[in-house]
Amino acid sequence: MKDYINIFLDKRFPLKIEVIEKSHPSTQSLVMRLYKSGNKRLFVKVSSQKGYFYNYHDLTPKQLTMFFELSYSDAEKKLIDWVHNRLEKQLQ
């Protein structure tokens, strides 16, 4: 199943993934990381000292729950793993 998910995501987002990190001068502890593939915004990860959360845009766990019959938390984990694996491959 994992291979099908990776193939689905690779075809949907074939371009290089970019990570743009921003923080506001008045809130240094709050960091926003925007993950993009070409002109598509995949998701935003907002981190602070208390934790983090994701805000999904063109890449959502609901898409995987519909196509691959996964739970929302499993789909979210697969998406994050796919992005991190793809970033590691890009660095090699």
C-alpha cells in the first residue's frame, strides 16, 4: 500500500519540494515552515515552544483517506513521511 501512496503523491507533486521558513520579529518563538512543490502549497507547519500543528492546502490527509481507506491520523503520518523522504532524496 505504501508504494501506491508514494506513486500517487509523486505523480500529483512531481516538482522539487521547497521549504520556506519565516518568523515574525515580535514572536521569535513562533516559526512557520511553508512546504511547496512548484506553485502548489502543500502545507504549513507552525511550531512554537508549546508544540506544533499543520495547516493543509493542496495536500490534505482527506485525499488519502478517500483513495486509500486510511484513518485521518495514518494519512497525516504518511504525508509527512513522504515529504521528509522526498526532501532527503533531493539533498543526495
